[in-house]
Amino acid sequence: MQNRLTQQIQFIIEIDKLKGILRQTLLIDESRRENSAEHSWHLAMMAILLAEYAPSEDIDVLRVIKMLLIHDLVEIDAGDTFCYDVQANQNKAAREVEAATRLFGLLPEEQGIELRSLWEEFEAQQTTEARFAAALDRLQPLVHNQQTRGGTWRIHGITREQVLRRMHPVKDGAPDLWPFVEQVIEDAIAVGYLSE
């Protein structure tokens, strides 16, 4: 019991580091960049609020929430990789697998296996829950960029085609939200937040 609790507390302490991992995404008030822990919390709330847009009524929302809360824990070791950074994305998977091994290995074995399995499910995008989680993970920064007058799109000179490619998982994981995505992109182009 004591060793188990020690492992769990150590993991809880270790994952606090996620609060220090800065993403490219700006907060909606533009005061600073979002950290990965805030991003995960925001996604978990989105899963609760937008569950009705999942592609199946049988979706396990709790499983989606779990995936969203753990999917970026690997960034504690691997760092956040900007989605439009082609070079940094080349070795992202290897860095994240190594991080997953270390981080989930801190937990009691069955908990480590469960969280690692959820992380792998999210990465593989094979289940309805994982595809819905991925759709929300793509939708959240889109809304932030819309609300920050182009935010990271303007900073990095991102184009419509890049955003459409990045947003494609929404079409698959939450098809009812795809018209919203298209509208945000068209509106962003119309007002100059996103380039053609």
C-alpha cells in the first residue's frame, strides 16, 4: 500500500511539470501563451460540452476525457512540438514513446499500463473515442486562433491549406462540427487572419 501510494504521489508531482510546457497557442485574452495543462483541461471540458457532436451515441465520454487529460503528458519530457513545424515533427513520435515509457513507468504497474494504453489509443486514432478526442484537440486551437485575430496563424504565416490539412481529423472524428470549421476558416480569410 505505502509503495503504491508513494508511486502515485510521485507521478502526481511529476505531472505538475505539464503546467510549465508552453504551447504556441495564445490565450484568448492574448496575455500569454497557453500551457499544456490548461490545454488538456480545456479539451476535457469540450468533451463534456460537445459530446452530442460525437459521431456515435454510444461513445464513452469518460474514456475520451481520460485520453484528453493524458494525451500531452509526454510533453513533460518530449516538449511541445508546434504542429506546423515540419522538421521538429520528424522525430516527435520517437521522443514521445520514450517519454511515455518513463512517465507511465512511474505508476503502479496496472495504472501505468492503463494510462499508456489510453495514450496509445489516442495516438493510433483507430477507435471512435480516439477520433473524437483528436477532433477536439484540433478544434480548440482553431477557436483560439479565431478569437485572437489569427494568433499563431499570423505569427507563423500559416495558409488555408495548412489549416485544412491540420483540421482534417474533425471531419472524421466529429463530422457535425466540420461546417463550423469551414466557416471559421472562411471568415478568417475574409478578415485577413489567415492567408490563402
